[in-house]
Amino acid sequence: MFGLEGHKKGKKREFEFELEKELLDPKKHKELKQHVENRIQEIKKILRDGENKKEFERFGLILHGYTSLLKVFSRFDPK
């Protein structure tokens, strides 16, 4: 009644991102981690070469994002 009939008592399931589900698979975890590490190396090479001075800051931000993603990967232990 009054819109409350759809609510069930009990514990609600916690939201889980797709990435969290993928990181629990050891094969997928290793594959994603390797892909991110390769991207980091590519970006570092571009920054060292200094070819794209206009996009230097953008590449720096992307590099920061990828290193943060590696920290997230390290928190998930594939079993």
C-alpha cells in the first residue's frame, strides 16, 4: 500500500562494478593489469620524447589515472 509493497525486509545486495567482477577472475586480472602497464610505458615514452608539448598536461593526467588504476588492481587479489 502507498508504494511500499515492493520493499522487502532484509539485507540489500551491495552494488558491484563490472570491473570488480572482472578482477576476481585471475586470467582477466592479469590481462587487464598487463594492458594498463603497457599503456603507462607508452605514455611515459611520449612524455620523455616531448613531441606533443600542447598535450603534455593531458598525457600527465592520463598517466596519473592509469597509475591510480594499478593501485585499484593491487587491492583485488584474484584467487
